Amino acid sequence: MPEPHRAAVYYVPEPDDPLWSRGCAWLGRDPLSGERLPQPPVAGLEGMTESPRRYGFHATLKPPMALRHGLDAFIADAAALAARMRPFDLPPLDIANLHGFLALCLAGACPPMRDLADACVAELDHHRVPEDAAARARRAEGRPAAERAYIERWGYPLVFDAFRFHMTLTDRIADNPLVPAAAAHFGETLAAARRVTGIAVFVEEGAGAPFRLARRLRFGA
């Protein structure tokens, strides 16, 4: 597999979970095949999903980063981390407006998901090539001191106690109008019982390229 521009570790639903197919359809792209998908007939949806479409339907565990030791080593360490984990239940999901971004968020607490995210951030960080000072400053602009400190140490503000599970559905839009459409599209999938049984490595093959699902890594494997 060619060396990517960046790689990340995400949570994604199981391939046969309707949440996966509906999430990919909402964003208009299958990150496994790279195929563009027809989106729901919602006015303006294509233009309001440009950024999340590029990243793929997911929740971030270890944010995208340039790799210090190459993709094979990164996947090997992510697989070793996954092998130590055990499956757990995910609470139901809600549609939330996060400062103009629509996202699917957890309706209740999920300590195992927080533990998983913490492990991915800390245990895989030796693979990360830090961004330059200018890029870190752009990330830090307007953020509280604790998040600025996380950027300096971990390259990303929303980690550890600032982590919030979310699966982004739109770009930032003032007075986001898409809550009813998202609720209708995802419907009963939000309340369905689901088991978290693994993590996924996504890669950005070139700067600005769409992220691709490169490998699913099972817990306990």
C-alpha cells in the first residue's frame, strides 16, 4: 500500500449496520470503494456536506496525522491496540447541532468509548509527525487554554476530557436547517442497539484527497 499523506483511526459502524449505509448515503460517498453515492433529495445537501464527505462517515478516535514510521507500522500498532480491547455496547444516538455543525452524538455516557479514544490518542502518538508552529497556531485560535495545551502536546484540541463522540453530518452552517431532514433520513437507526467490535484506519492518499477506509481492525483479534 503506498504511503499516505495522513492517516487516522476512526470508529465506523459495522458494514451491515444500516447506520453505515445511511451515513455514507447522507454524505454522498462510500469511503471503502471511493464511489460517489446519490444523496437524499434535500435542497442544498450536496453543498452543505463537502468537508464531511471528504473525511467519510466516522467518529474520530486518533485524528489525521502525517506518519513518522510509515503506514505498515501504524496499522500494526493500531491492530495490537485493538487486540487488547473487548466489544462494548454503544448508547443510542441523537442529532445535535455543534456550533452550526450537525452531528450524531451519544444520547448517554459511554466510558468504554472514552477509554478507547484515550488509548488511541496516547498509544499511537509516537507515529505522529507534529504540525509546524503556524498550523498549530491556526488550530489554537479562539480555543480555551486547556485545548491549546492539547494541541501543543497531542496535535488536536478535542482529546481526553475534551473528547466528545460525534459523527459529523454537515459543514458549519448558521441556523442549520437540516435537522428535520437528518432525523427523517436516519430514522430508527439512531435508537438501534449496536456493538462496537473494532476500529478502522483511514488514509488520505494525497494532500486534500478524500479519506479512504484502508483497514478494519477487530477487537480481540
